[in-house]
Amino acid sequence: MAPIEQYPADRRPQVTVVGALTQALLAEVIANTVAAPIEARINGIDNLLYFNSVSSSSGNVTITVLFKPGSDPDINQVNVRTA
């Protein structure tokens, strides 16, 4: 078995989007009213691999957006921000 140093590091750029709806008491509400519209806008931006959303009953949502290795992290951030 090869030493771990021989494997390339995971260099997929990522952008994290954090949102909140303090009046939301159910994770489903935050998912439908905050996360879903953001996800719809993010879907299809250049170099996107995938994204993952986590909504909580405390009214918070975190969306982690992962991009193709080698893509420009600054451009990725601008694309997410302007989506």
C-alpha cells in the first residue's frame, strides 16, 4: 500500500453560503423559503460539481458549493454571489 503522501490532496474549491430566517421554527420552512431559492440560482453556474444544503430548526441554512479542481476560487465566489 502506498503512503498517503503519494496521493494528491483534494483541491476542489468550495464556497459556503450561510443564511437565516429567525422566525422559522421548522427546518422544512427554512429549506423551502431560504435554501430552495438559493439552490435554484446556484444550479448550473460554471464549473459547479455539486452542492449540499443543511437546514436547521434554529432558522439557519448552510449551503456548501463545490467546484471542479483547478477552477478559479475567486471567480467561483463571484459566480455564487451574483447567481
